[in-house]
Amino acid sequence: MHGPLNEIQIAWRNCGQPSGHHRQIGKSNMSEFTFANTGENRVFGTPRNPRDRPVLLEDHPQALPPQ
């Protein structure tokens, strides 16, 4: 794949695999990453609503899975 990395690829790279982990959220285009170095959970991807642009979903609390 060419061009700049998208945010999910960047998160994957920064996740510290295999000590970090990643999971897909349902059948959505959203992914949750747990960063090994900090233990932080962050959600990236595209909300189901197609009018919304792809965003860091931490800016959209209603799109985050329950804690």
C-alpha cells in the first residue's frame, strides 16, 4: 500500500504488537487498540453514519463502546 498511513495503520504501528492488542468493534469499521507501553485504550475508525467523516472516535463519546 502506498501513500500516507491511515490512522488505524498508525495506531497498529504504535500499539506495540504483540504486547499490545487490537480488536475490531462488531462489524463496524472501528477498531480498538490497547497500547502496550501505556495501557491506554483508543478507538479509531469510521462511524456507521456515512455523513460523518473518519475521525478519532474519542472525540465522539457516543461512538465508543461501554467501558
